[in-house]
Amino acid sequence: MKIGILREGKTPPDKRVVLSPKQCVQFTQQYPDIDLVVQPSSIRCFSDDQYLSVGINMEEDLSDCDILMGVKEVAINDLIPEKTYLYFSHTIKEQHYNRELLKRMLELNIRMVDYEVLTDINGKRIIGFGRYAGIIGCYNGFLAIGKRTRTYDLKPAYMCSDRKEIELELKKIILPKMKIIVTGAGRVGSGVIELINLIGIKQVSKDEFLNKNFDQAVFVHLNTIDYNRRIDGKEGSESDFFSNPKSYKSDFMKFAKQADFFIAGHYHAADSPFLFTRDDAKSKDFKIRTVADISCDIDGPVASTIRCSSITNPIYGYNPDTETEDDYRKQNVITVMAVDNLPCELPKDASISFGQNLLEHVIPNLIGDDLHSVIERATICENGKLKNSYRYLESYVMNDDDFLTT
């Protein structure tokens, strides 16, 4: 077997990689019978020389590889027929911009294994960049607070050499007394909490957050059922919410009336109620004036997110009265951080974290027996057909050709 590590080809450039040079060495030591090669790249966070110096071969042509691993979508013209690919395909939500990509993979009899749906036997995701999205998104949120209040100035995350430098920057933060909402219980949410704990902000209960005043900055960590309630007034639960999202409405405003800063790390599923709407943001009771929207769903559950921001320009303002972009420092304007590719700001740290999970939880199943069907469950298509769990994508890719499902 031969495995190739792809260079990233999307624009803007993505410097991440699935395995660092040291992790490639670890792979070759653990699997000496498998040939591992890396495609050269001029933009990758680890240089070609760093791979070569530890004995990892570089090859431009990967057509003789059995398995090809990258981070983001592969350009349609670069796809090689009859191969197994692993990357984030961004097709499972029927994203219109990748329809042709999935269609072409079917035509080329490609076996597509999507990182986004790699799960353990309990249905929990086993790999992703969510933790670093949470860490960097939270950092950028506090950068936005500093810009808005003019009380401190953090170095942009993408200009920091690594996580250690980011942690040094945190010492500059000077917070007034304020209340902070954090949503998200997955990898993103854990990354947010990880950074907040490093800053040293006190966590309080929901009741304390809603009913008490504090002389310092505090935060509350909310789960889905904390800010959603059943429309019929009956008691709700997370399992019921996920099964029947249309039976719920948002109860987020009771927290928005108390909060100054909102860090959105939740996952918003289809048919779930919006956290707050544009009308909610117009209310005189709506107190939030800074939002770090890590989830970054445009015109979605967080009304102030009207566009994505960029790594180099992560902040813009949303004027609730006009529903348009405005100066983020104005008192009545919401300061918004909505970068949609946050892990790219710390590519080395994010890649190392991802690679460790890949080595521990994915590679053994990929090249072994896949006893718990980890790879099988994440296989979108194979042999020119959509796999059974992804039959719902049939209409998404259908055009003049009829693609069968299994």
C-alpha cells in the first residue's frame, strides 16, 4: 500500500497538513510496510525540507498511491480515478458550490471518506479542527473587545508564531466587569472554554448569570436546552430537541438581556430555531455588543452575522437599526467577529492536533480491519455509487446521469 499526503490547492491558501514531519516518522515506524510520500508545497506550514530532513520522500506525481489524504476539497481537475480520498468534502449538507465535485468523484469511481462524518461506535466525532476553531475564535473575540473598548491591543492570531505566543498575548487583556455567554458543547466549545480558563474568567451558573451582578468579568456556558424551550410549554430535553427541533422556539433573549459578549460555538442544525433574530437585536433589552460567531452561518441563527470576515480583517460592525454593516466602535453597533476558517490562523498547532487524532483513531481503521465500521460510516461514495447513508444526496448530484445507490 502507498499513501500520499496532498498539498492544499484552495484559494485563499491553506497552510495546514494532515501529518507533520514528526508524525510522518511516527507513521513509518508504526507501519513499516506502507510507503508514505508527501506532495511538495510552497505554502505549507511545514517546509519540504523539514519532511526531507527526517527521511520522508517528496513526490509530485501521486498517481501510484492507493490512498490520498488532504485537508480541504481537492480541485476537480486534480482528482485521480479509482483512488481512496480523505478530506473535508463539504458536500454532506448539499453545499451548492461542491455539487460538481461530488458528481465528478462518482464518475471517477472514487472512494470518498469524509473527515466530518468519522465517528466512533457512540456516534461521537473522532477528528476535526473544531478545538482550534474554538481557541482562535475565542481569542479573536477578546481581540475584538480590546478594539471596541480601546483598553488593550492583542496581536492578531495569524501573526503569532504558535499557541505559546497567543498565551503570552492573553496577559494583555484588561476586562471591565461584564457578562459573557458561551454556547457549544463539542470540540469548538471545549476550545473556547480552554482559552477562557487560561484568561482566568470566573464561571457562574445560569441562575447567577440571570439574577446577580458581579464586580468582575464572568461567563456562563449554555447547552442547547438552556436557550430553547418547547412551544407547547411542556418540559423539553436535548434528545427531544434534536428529534423535534420545529417544536421549539428560542429562549435566548433572557440571556441577551444580561450579556455584553456572546461567543457562539454551537452547531446549528436544519429546522432549529434561530438564537436571536434581527428584530430581537433591535430590542432595547438586547444588551450584547460584541459577538464572536465561530459557527459563522450567514443570515442564520446569529442575526448579526451578515457576512464572513477574513483572517486579516476579522472584525466588522452590524447596526441592528439599519440591518447593515457599520462602524464597529459605535455604541449602538454590534462588533462582530465571524472568520470562517479560524484554524488556518495557527496552522502548525492545528495540524499537529489533527494529525494526532488521525494517527490514533483513523489510520488503524483505514488500513486495518475497520472492526467498528468507522471508515465505512464515513464513506460518502464508492465504485460510482452513493453509499446507503448518503442516498439523500442523490437529487443533489443528479443531472443528466442517473447515479445508483447502494
